[in-house]
Amino acid sequence: MTVPLARKDRRLARFPLRRLRLPLGDGTVSIVLPEGTSALAQAGATLGGEPPYWADIWPASVAIARWICRRRTAVGVCALDLGCGLGLPGCAAVRHGAHVTFADFHPDALAFAAFNAAQQIDERERAVVASDRIRCVEHDWHRGPIAGSFDWILLADVSYRPVHHLPILRQLREGLSERGIAIHADPGRKESDGFLVQLRREFAVREVVSETFFDGVRHPVRLNFAARAEQILDEWLAPCAPRRDDTPAPIDPTAPR
């Protein structure tokens, strides 16, 4: 069981925990997350005056994770889940074979992302390959970009404040590989519009609005795919054009959590 295993991790055991089983197109991803924001506040999970946004699963992260799962494979991909929170998009990439760097300002977010990502690797291989395929970086993007060249840069609802826009763009300029793709997802926030205007000035961009079914509700999510050339977008998007219908198969509500 995932939650009992998570309680053995002293970083996660500070929180009441629950398991979320999330359909992602080709199966179900199981992740552990904190139970309730009041418990987070009591544990001192708010950092720098920022509410514990990292502790929730947001529709934007579900939309990116489902896009990754529609590709079926990410073997050989080097991905960055920037502002990862619980790390759902990065977990989907790990599940399909990618090497993923999880980056967040909050160390508790990274603890959950690392645990959840490791659970996506076959148990027989986990001890051998997890350290090679999963990297966590406690990172303040205002201090500069993360070094490296990334085939995928995953941006799940991270542009909700204008002060974040320039650091994210700088990471894309310096960290997106020549033939890589960045995936920005948000629920159509007005605050993100300015970021998208700047993104289109520097990169080839295509936008798709996907109705993402999550937590019993259909959420419209705006997905913007960015690359250094239109041809790269053609190559990346051809195998996995986002669908409007992301309705998952029903889950047995009596299944163990």
C-alpha cells in the first residue's frame, strides 16, 4: 500500500496523508499527497508568505500528465518539471521512461515529488535506476535558471503572478534544448496572458484548449506548446494531439486509499 510506505519517510510522515488514484489515459497513476491545508499550516508548510499551493493537484498538471501519457513513451527524454509541487507531470514522464529534474522552492514539495516519482518505477528496478532518473533541486528561479539542456520543460500553472514571468522565460531561453518543447498549462488565468504574449515573441507556440476531467468536474485548461521552430512542434504534437474528451474510466470508490 502506498500510504503505509509513505509513512516510513520521515519527511512525509509529518503530514496526514492520502492516496489519489488518477486515470491518465493508459492506466492509473497512484500518488500520495497531504490531507487538508489546515494540517499543512500546522506543520509550518507555508514558506515565504506563499500559501501551500504545492500541496494540491491542479487541473493544469493533470492536463500535462495526460498529454505525456498519450505519447506512450518518453525513453531518452530529459525533462524539467519546474515549480513541480507534488510532481504529477514529472511522475507521468518518469513512468514512461524519462529522466526528470523536479524543481521547487519548497523542500516539502520535493519530498512528495521524489517519493511519488519513485513509485512510478518498477519495484524490482527502483533501487537501481531511481537515483539515475529522478533528480530534485530546491530552487528559487529568481536567482537564475537551472543548468542543463532539457527536451521537455513542464510548466503546470506556474505563471499565476507576473513576477514569475521573466524567470520562467529565462529558464526556457537557456534550458530548452534545440529540438525540445515546453508545455505551459493554465486554466485561462488573466495573469498568465502577459506571459503567453512574451512567450510568442521568442518561440513558436501553439495553443489548444482541453476539457480536462478531474475530481468529478470538467475543467477547461489552456495548453500552450512552445519550441524554437514550427517544424519541431509538428514533430512533437503529431503523435498525441490533445483531445477535448478526457473522461476517465470510473474508479471503484471502495478501493483502498
